[in-house]
Amino acid sequence: MSHPNLHYASQRTSRNRLAAIFLLLTAPCHALAALAPRGLTLKYFDARGVAEVSRVMLAIGGAEYSDSRYAIERTADGGFATPEFAADKASGALATNLGRAPLLLVDGQPSPLGQSRAIERYLARECGLMGTTPFEAALIDSVAEHVRDVKDAQGKKGFGMMSRDKSADEKETAKAEWYGADLPDWLQRIEACVAPIESAICGPPDSPTYAAVCIWSLLTDNGAASAEDRALLCR
């Protein structure tokens, strides 16, 4: 169920623009399948996290890839354990990303690729999601970076499941602040940014861009995936 304050955030942003970008990613996309890379393995935890944008772009592009996910297990003390990840880290298999995930393995390449943003940009180019000119690519990349700023700001609020430095009450307060004030302000600024460059950001009807995927991910992560939220956004 989405956070109730997201409705307020949604109503304060564009009635159509960000909603149109969101809905663009829910429609079938067939035009890019011929461009999709092959022989890929994406390794990350069994969660959305920083790999979800890459997974969505691979799906849009019709890429054949292996979605390798490290299991996340609850421990007796209420924490989390990732034994398969720990084994790969100990073996040096994650050295390219400094012992972290995600990691992208590409057939025929001498080394895996680390860093989630580097992986996203590589896949965006390979799947044809970076526009048609160098300047369009730069615009698309800039919007993707704006979205990262929003997600970083949300992470710093410290109300996520993995945050341990706040009490339950403190997390609820931080969450209320995020959905009631911070997120609406961020979405208004992104709306103002996207308005004059919408055609470059959205791309053709059946070929959304990397920036559109990032906006979709931001709205989805903040509860806009429900039919009720989409209806509010489109009014």
C-alpha cells in the first residue's frame, strides 16, 4: 500500500507529465529488441535496490541475461545475512566493484563491470536508451543524476528497512517529513526540469529513455505503482 502522503506529492506535481513518463514504462516496448545485448549476467541481492533500473532496461530492450541474485536471510538477532555474497566477496569475485554488488559480467570481456551507475549507462547505450544525439544523451544523463539526488536525499532521511540508527518512532517522523514535504518539493523541481525537454526524455512512444526509466523507478519506489496513485497522477 502506498504512503498516504504520496497522494499529496502526486497532486502537487504535474497532472500529466511525470505520470505520462511513469505510464510509458508500463506499456510493452518492442522497438529496441533488435539492439539488445546478449551474454550478460547481472549479480545483485534479491531486492530492487540499485540494480532495478538496470533490470528494467534489460527487460525493455529484450536482452537475454542471467539475473543472479544473492539470497538475503534474516538472522536470530533481527539482522541480515548474505552467505553467497560473503563467499563471492571472500573469493575475490567482486574485486572489480571493490567487494560490493552489483556486478555485470559480459561475455567476451576480460573483466566484470562494477558501479551501478556505470552499469546503467553501459546498458542504456547498448539497449538504445540514450537518445539520438550526444546532447540528448547528456540531457538524459542529467535527469538520471537528478533522480539519484532525490534517492540519495531519501536515503539520508534514515527511515529505510536497513537503517539502524533510528528508533521506530524516529523513522516514522522522518518518513512523514519525506512524504509530506521533501518529496513534493523534489518532484516539483524535477517537473520543472523535464518540462522543456520532455520529447528528449520520453523518446519515441515505444522506446523510452534511460531518464524515463529512472523517473519510473523513483515513482515506483515511493509508492506510485498502485492504480490509485496512477489515477491521481493522471487527473
